[in-house]
Amino acid sequence: MSTTRPYSPGDRGPESGGASRAVPASGQVRTLRLNGASGIVPSARDFTRQALYDWGWLPAATGDQRAAAEDVLLVVSELVTNACLHAEGPEELRVGCTAKVLRLEVVDLGTGSPAPRTPHRAGRPGGHGMFIVQRLCLDWGVVRNADGIGKTVWAELAAPA
């Protein structure tokens, strides 16, 4: 699961006390246009956080559920930041949810392909975004747009138990 827990893996962490709703069984997708917006990364995180609330990921009833939601928000930040830094900015964020998987997609007009820095050097600044995505996600990849301009970078994370 998460490598970002602020407590040991056996510890569930502080409980929220709030009841969590069931994650929807049927797929749902939400879209946020980002082209030309200011404060893109915080906007993307806020949009995703609201979807997590609506879909019952938040408020988290356990430490593992809280860690899963934090992982999603971290991956959104990394994907959107990469599009800002390396792909002329993101055009759109899509967040999709089923009972088992949450899928994030960031659409941009860039020509490059993201890849984890190899070899990964934890002590050096920068270049950790796709390494983090690779570590936290079930899978991720890149799909080129049919017209040849731009791409969609996607990542999938497991729904909390």
C-alpha cells in the first residue's frame, strides 16, 4: 500500500470517528478543465479530494483508508506538476472510480513521455515524481492522442479495503 504513512504499518493511526460511505460499484468519472487556470495543482487536489468525499473514500474510517486517500492526492499532485513542468501544462484532469480501482488521467499537449529517473537517487532534488507514481500505483502509462498532438498520462490505485 502506501509508503507515505506517518506511523508504522501495523498501527492504524488515529481514527476519524466518521462513518465512511460505500465506494460506488459502477464506474463514475469526473472531469476538471485545467487549460489556462491559475493554481492548477491545488485546484486539481481540491477537485480530487471532493470526489473522494463524494465516493466515500473520505472521511477515512481507518489509517489504511486515510493512507489510500493521501496516496491519491499525492499522485494527482505529481502527475499535474509533471504536466506543468514538462508538457506545456495540463489540459484536463479525469478522476474515475469503481469499487476496486481509482483511475487518474492527466491530458496534456506535450510530446515527451514521463519516466522514472533511472537510477533513482533519493538524495538528489527533483526527478522523483514518476518514481513516486510507480511506487504508489497498481499501474500507470501513457496513451498518445489519436491526432498525434499530446497524450494522456494515467495511473490506477487500489480502492481502500
